[in-house]
Amino acid sequence: MEEFILQVAREGLLLVLVASAPPLLASMGVGLVVSVMQATTQIQEQTLTFVPKLVAVFLSLVIAGPWIGTQLVRFTHTLYTEFPGVMGG
């Protein structure tokens, strides 16, 4: 029982990392590009980075959304099918 709980917790944490990676990496990449452009042009507007990051995160979720959804459904299905067997029911 304890081993199952630890395995589920480990898989859940890994799933959170994997599912959040595409939007996070897109936001970081766009932020880096915008920061370099701001440094080269010496335009220091704080709101300039918000819209490109928002668009990048939205696009990454549109592209990676089906894959993320599949991973979440797989994990949930595993929980619902394996948990009753562990509880003895």
C-alpha cells in the first residue's frame, strides 16, 4: 500500500513537471529574446514582454495541449484502475 502511494506521488510530480514544461519553456525563450532586443535597442518598457510571452504560452498550449491531456487522462485512468486493487476491493 505504501509503495503504491509513493509510486503515485512520484508519477504525479513527474507529470506536473512534464505538463508544465512546454508553456514554461516557451515563456522563458520568448522572455530571453525580448530581453536581448530590449538591451540592444535600449527600450526599457516593462509591459513589452507581457504580450509576446502570453502569445507564446497560448500557442504552446494549443500545440502541446492534446499531448498534455492524453498524459493526464492516462494518469487518471491508472489511478482509477489500480487503486481499488490496492484497497482490496
